[in-house]
Amino acid sequence: MTTPAPRPLPARVREDHARHAGAEAQRILTGAEQAILAAMAAAAAKVAAGSLTPQLARRKVRVTTSATLGAASAKLQGVYGHAVTQVTGEEGPLPDAPGQVATAVLRAQKDAEVAFSAVLAAVTGGGFAAPMPPPSSPYRRIVSKAQRGTGPGLPAGRAALAAVAARGLTGYVSQRGRRWPLAAYAERAVRTETAKLAKAPFTSAITARREALLHGHLIAVATAWGKASGRLDPSDVVTAFRGDSRATSSAPDAAVARRWRQEAAASAAQGWMAGVYSSGGYAGLVGALEDAVRDGMAEGEADAMAAAAWQQRLGTFDTDAAFASALAALQGNYQVTRQAQEAAQGLIAGAALDAARVLAREDGSEEEAGEAVKGAVSGSKVSAVGRWVEAALWGAFGAGGIALWRRAASALGGLFASQVEMISWDTDSSPCVICSDNAADGPYLPADVPPYLAHPNCRCSLSSTGNLPSSWLASFLS
């Protein structure tokens, strides 16, 4: 199918308004940060002059910080609403960004307290009223450097405050240790979410194409799985399981007995499912998964090209034609075969795990246990088939896009390459910690993109922040 042109939107709505919304959020929080730093400077000067105790100074700065960030948060609500209206023409919430920024503001408020304590330590030289930061803290280095040559006092406090200002109040720290200043983090969050909203008509068409591919390949792989696993006799796995001493052993501890039973079930199921490899249908299973992976990679490349055409406002893009072209180029690709074999192995292991769960809890007759196992690994809706076909397809979508962006970076070189090769990790509406960090640590060079998919059932997507040359897209434009 041809991807329909999204509702015509002015260029400023597609791109400029997203950037403007992010810049406005950054401006508001930069102003708030400057007000907080000014309050810190005034309080530190009074402490140095002896007219204010460190305890009272901390309290005054804490109150000012809370009030200033609260006022900034109220202003940001207006930014969110205006951004949605500009992008969609309708009123509504801006997904995700408000929550992300609110969390960052709380983090910055805590960081401001720690930072001001370091400034007071630089002024007073440490002690009970204003102790030095712990050795592991980056603020300890700031204090030590500020006092170097001058010792404690107002000059050291000013130097420490200047270092705090240059560092910026921390709004987010990823699990990998990357630190984002509050204003910069808010700018990125608001700009990214506004841009997603602007692209919603386009991304809806892409999602529909991907769901159609998933539906078709689920049927094809399920059929191949039925042929590959249909010759396995479930009574064999029940006999093997119940013949294992671990399955029938009694232990003084119920938890130990349960673990032995689970281990016996897993061992029997794995040995039974290994029969798929020699069943005569394994090659057909891998072939069906190869078709899924190949189509997924072709779709990922076609989607990336369609996105580039949309971003550059080049007109209606024939995604079907781009898909067919990419599919032809992927014939005989070793990466397709490798990924399909890995998916087949995962599917077999997943089906064995499902069978083991049934075995471990089934206490009926051998015939009843066999029927229960058969129900878990056969039929039109085998859980392991669904899981692994989805994983294979979504992983292939990402692989196809990355392959295209790598080729673009390699072929173009120079300045233009730097515009096309940066890849953003775009999370879904409820990202896990791993995916949130992947998004925050981007954008990436194609070679540096974190493992994709990040985890089972991951529905994040990848996108390029630059442009592909229009000559690459011309033959698919109408």
C-alpha cells in the first residue's frame, strides 16, 4: 500500500514549532536557574560577612528554589498547551514531556541544596555548620579547586558558585552516568514529544503497515511451527518427566521439592523440544522466519526513507515501491539467515519453557498431562510463536533503518554525513528504565545505537535526526 500524505501542515508546525517549544522550555528553566544562583550568591555573601548563619542561608535558598521552580513549572504548563495547539490545531495534553520535566525539576531542586552546601563549605572552610561534600561527590572537587590559593572566604565561594553555574543544576542522570543539566534536559524532552505529536499522522500509517506484516507472518510461522512440532508425541515428554527422580522426590522443604520438580520439567521439555531440529520441518520453520526478518528489514528501510521524505516535505512517498526495492536487495543476505536461525532457536526454547511450566503443575493422568502439554505448544495461537515473531519483526525494523543510515553516512561523508547519521531512540508511551536511558543518552552514531530491541516486548523505535539526499528518494516520489 502507498503511505498516504499526512494532513498538510506548514513547515513551522512540522519542525519549527517543535524546536520553538523546546527552546521556550529551556528559556524558562534557564531563567529560574539564574534566579536560584543569584539567591545563592546573595546568601553566601551574607554568610561571609557574618550577618547570616549557614543554617538560615540554606533555609532561605531552599525556599527561594522551591518558589522559583514552582513558578517555572506553572509557566511550562502554558508551553505544553500552546505546543499541542500549534502542532495539531486542537487542544489537548502533550504526552510524556510534562511528567519527564516534573521529575527533572524535583531532581534539580535536590541538586540545588547540595550545590549550595558546597558553596557554603567553600566560604567557611567546612565544619559542623557547613561540612565539606563527601570525597566521591563532584562538588568536593569544586570546593577544593575554589579554595586552592585563596583558602576559605567569599572569593572561594564565588569561584565555587561560578563552577556550579557552569555545571548547571542536574535534571537527569542516566544509569550509564550521563548527566543532563535541567534546562537542556527539558528542552530535549519538550522538543522530542512535540515533534512526535507533529508526526502522528505519518507514524500512524507506518504502524498500520507494520501491524499488517505482523499479522501475515504470525500465520505463516504458526503454520510452519505446526509442521515442525506436529510429529512430537507429548506422551514422550510426560514419561520422561515422571521418570525423573526429581519430579517425584519428597523433600522436607516444600520449596526445595518444588524446585526439583521444576528442574525435572525443564530438562524433560528441553530434550523433547530438541526433536524439532530433526523433525523434517525445521528448515521450513527457519524459512518462514527468514521471510519475516527479510520483510521486516525491508520495511524498516522503506519507513526510514518515507520519514526522510516527510521531514523534507518532498510530497507523497510510495512506500510500497521502496519496500519492494529493499526486499530485492536483501535476497541472499547472510544477516537475514542468521537472525532467522536465532529466532527459531529462541522459539524452540520458549516453547520448551511453556511446556515445562505445564508439566510442573500437571498432576492428572499421563493422558491428561500430555493433552495439557500439547495445548501449550500447538494450535493456531502458540505463545512462543507470537513472542518470537514479534521480536524478530520489530528487531528487523530497526536493523533495516540502521543499515540505511550507515550506508548514507558512508556514501556521503563530510559535513552531510554528520547530518544524517545521528539516530534517536524514541520511546513508547510507558518506557522502562532501560529505554528511558537509551533515549536520554542519544542521539547516536549508527555504530553506537544500543542493542535493539532493548528487551522482550520493547516497542521503541529509531529515527534519524538528519536528512537523506533527495536523489535517494526521487524514484519513489509521486
